[in-house]
Amino acid sequence: MKKIIFAIAAGAMMLVSCNNEGLSPEGQKAWDNFKDLAATFESVEAADANYDSAEDLDAGYAEFKAAVDNIQNYATEISEAQADSFQTMCETCAATYAQSKEMIQAADEIEEAADELDEMEEEEE
């Protein structure tokens, strides 16, 4: 029984020590790209500063999602802290994207209503 426990402990220590080596160069590039793109969605203000239109916002978020998919290829190389950070950043970015889309839609609706009001005023003249 002790041999099994020692074997399991040794295996766990090997996994932890292997994980402490960090990301491979390709994994580090993917992680850095992910973090850079996540920074553009860290808040509504950041998204507004980085993307000029709804189309740019959508393209940026598509690029972010591709970076998320890419970093998942290196899941065995990331530390637990990085995994937690990854999850937090993904949740924050998704919420920011949704909020930004809602704000853009609301602004578009206001603009359409203003255009309709202008048209109605022109017809009355």
C-alpha cells in the first residue's frame, strides 16, 4: 500500500515540476497575444478606445476568441494561476463585449429615432 501512495505522490510531484517549467516559446507567444487582446476588452472604455465601429468591435472579439482557442492548445503548460487568470479574463472580456454591443445598439436606435423625427419635421414644413 505504501508503494502505491509513494508512486502516486511521485507522479504528482513530477506533474507539478513539469508544469513549473512554464510555457514553451510558442505557448508564451500565444499567452502574450491573448493578454494583449484581452486588454482591449478589459472595460467598456478600453473597448471604445480600441475599436472605432461595431464592425471593428466584432472583428476584434473574433480575434480574441481565436486567441482563446489557440491558448487552449497549451493548456497542459499553463500554471494554475494562469488558468485562473485566463478564466477571469475570458469572463470579463465576454461581459465587456456584450455591454459594448448593447451600448452600440442603443446608440443606433437613438440615431434612428432622431432621423425619423427629422424626417417628420421636414414633412410638416
